[in-house]
Amino acid sequence: MEDVERVVPQEPITPVVGLPDVGTLPEGFATFDYPNVWFAGDKVYLTYHRSWVEVDEDAGEAVTLGERKEKARKPREMVLRIYPLAEFYR
């Protein structure tokens, strides 16, 4: 590919929407979002949020992604990974 300063988006731009009923999620299912990358010297710092779905014991059902019930829990954590820059050039 040639070097470019900007990637022109393809038209039309449309959102991606998940269907509300995706069935049973596998054990350990998680989502990853909001990635950020920083470079300092010969290190690459990568951060992102990891979320997973927990069962809402009061409702007796799994909390679906994006659902915002008062008692529902969708735990989230920020992850920091540090890699040597050379790792990206192997």
C-alpha cells in the first residue's frame, strides 16, 4: 500500500448494531473497546477497556451487552499492555 496522510471513508457510513437476542454467550465472553496506543522510546503502551457479562441474580438472567438495568452489572476494567517496539517489526 502507498503511504497516505488520510484514509478516505467509504460511503455510505453506517453504524454496526448487534441484535438484542444473540443466544447463550460462551463462558468467559468479553468485549474490548476504546484502545489507545502510545510510543515512548523503544516501548509501545497499549490500553483498552475489557468488559464481560455477569448474571443478574435478581432477574435470573444474563445481562445483555449494552443493557443498563439499575441492578445489572457489566464489570469493566482498564488493561495496560507494554510491548517492545521491535515486536511490531518481526
